[in-house]
Amino acid sequence: MSDLDAFRAEVRAWLEENCPPEMREPVRGDEDICWGGRNWKFQSEAQKLWLERCVAKGYTVPDWPKPYGGAGLSAAETKILKQEMARIGARSPLNSFGIWMLGPALLQFGTEEQKVDYLNPIARGEIRWCQGYSEPGSGSDLVSLQTYGEDKGDHWVVNGQKIWTSYADKADWIFCLVRTDKTNKYQGITFMLFDMATPGVTTKPIKLISGNSPFCETFFDDVKVPKTQYVGEINRGWDVAKYLLGHEREMISGGDSAGELVSLGGALAGVLGRNEAGQLDDPILRAQLAAFDVDAFAYRAMGERFIDMWKTGRAHPASSNMMKYVGTELNKVRHELVMACGGSEALEWDSPETKGGARPRAWLRTKANSIEGGTSEILLNVVAKRILDLPGA
């Protein structure tokens, strides 16, 4: 038995013993997703127990070093852990922008003190983070941001506004891009960290066409941020921001899920029914679902290759743009097919039988995928210029 085979057997045995049965059931809604944070209330004893056991094992951030709350696993071991969790349908013990985005940036740019102080609470689910990037006039052209931090010696005074700040109304802290030099567009931005309870920080939810809203407007009015609470170098926050965006796009694309794929056609067979030959009964939808399954399996293969190359430093810097774009388009097609297979029932909006219109609300939510984490049009421009080496306009 190879070392990886032995590790797989060890992980499989640990999961069987430690993952509560309730945490192996499909996620029914937001209440089943553990986000952590100082105001988080566990929905069940099983949810709490599952997080505690994974934290003790380092499995909330398995590939982070042990001094920072991780398990110190290699890329291959991390993939095995995710595969084994997917095999039994185990829920993620902790969802966190701190894990997906800020953590990798701190590992790359943070001081040793910052890594110890911030990464361990992230791994334990003690701090819930939000991202302060986009502004009303700075979306795709993010570097034009105007939120300004005035230097007051031992602290900055920050004034400005962010928009599309996911879960800002529920977050404890924010990682935020703030202009600290108005004379230099690229080398005048600082990557700051500060508590959302700081006086002067306010949030306002933004309602979406789906009726649900993870997004907020976030306002800063004379917010005092200590000079110690920044990552990287003062005025060089754009370097940190670009690195973090790569991980955000990886997260949105789903390229690092590493689970077992399930055929969408197979999953919807009970809805569509089968003919005498055992095929899905609707020939048009059958062809569309088959085409989607082929694209989804190809994308998963591409994603695993991308992750392996990314973690060994061999990936093209712009490859996350490609992954995010393709993942976005696939997710939109997936939800369109789910709607098509649901017939008129999929249009229902309020009843308990449809879980409050879960399907149409999820379908409408996917329209934002083309905007968040970089608009599709901008991503295609980057792919054309930096990967395909096509000439500019």
C-alpha cells in the first residue's frame, strides 16, 4: 500500500467515526451552512460537533501549515480528503471568505505575527470576514477606487463607500482596498484589515431580483484604522489584491471542489421519467443534459489540472480568469436546465412545496455570477490578451 493509499484509508476511517449522520445529508438552505464568526449560532448540536472535530484535526484548512490551524497536508492529500468527504456527502464544516480569499493572501504576504493572529481564528471559525473591493464607480476598473485613508500618524481615517459587499451585515471584520496616495493610481492603494464594529462603519443590504440578498452597500465615515492593520506594503496593496482575486475566481468557479461528479441527467431522471429503453423521456432535454454532463466532466478535469499547476507555481497568472469564466457559464446553463426540467412548477415562487421557490431564486441568482469576481467581458479580454496573445484593439 502506498503512502497515499494508507492516508486515504486513514481519512475514510476518521470520517466514518467522526462525521455525524446529520452532516451527511444534503444542504437544504443557508441555515445548513456554517459560516462561523462571533455572532454565529449553530443550527444543531451536530453542526457544532462537526466543526469542532474538524478544527481539532486541522481539516477546516487542511493544506495550511499546522502553526496556523491547518493539518499541513500536501496537495495530493488535500485532494484525497475532499474526495472522501464527497464520497459520504459530508457537508463543509466551515464556509469562510477568510479561508477562500484572505487566508491565501496572508500566507503569501502577511508577517509571521499576522499569520498567527489572523489565520488561527479563521481556521477555528471565530472571525467572519467580508471583502471591501468594488465601489459604485469602480467595478471592472477596480484600480480607480476612491475610498480614501488619510494618514494621521499612527492611524488612517478612512472615508468612502463599497458596494456588492457580500454578507457585510453579518461579518466581523473586512479586508478592504483603500487609496492612501492620490497621485499614483496603481501604487497608491493599501490593503487594510479592520473590525466592522469600528465606529463609522455602516451597512445596507441590496435586494436582488431573486428576492434574496447576500450583498450590501458599506459606508465608511471617519473610520479610524491603526497603522498596524495592513497586509504587504503601504501603497502596494494592489499586489495583494491581484493575488487574492485569483483565489476568489477559483472559489467562484468551483475549480477546487475536487468532489465526485454526479450526472445532472441522472439527478433529474426522477423528474423527467424514463422511456421503455431506460432513457430520459424527453429527447430534447436528454440531448441538452448529455451535452452539459460532457462539458461539466471536461471542466472538472481542467480544474484539477489547473489546481495542481497553481499549487506548484506552474499555472499561467491569468488562468484563474479562464476558470472563472467557464465555471460561470456552466453554472448558468446548469440552473437553466434545472428550470427547464421542472416545468411550470419551477416557476412557483412562494409555496412550502417548492421551498419558497428555491429553483427560480437560485436560477436568478446565477445572473450575478457574470459580474462578481470580475465581469465576464473583462475576463475574456484578459484571456485574449495574456493567454492567447491576441493584439489589443
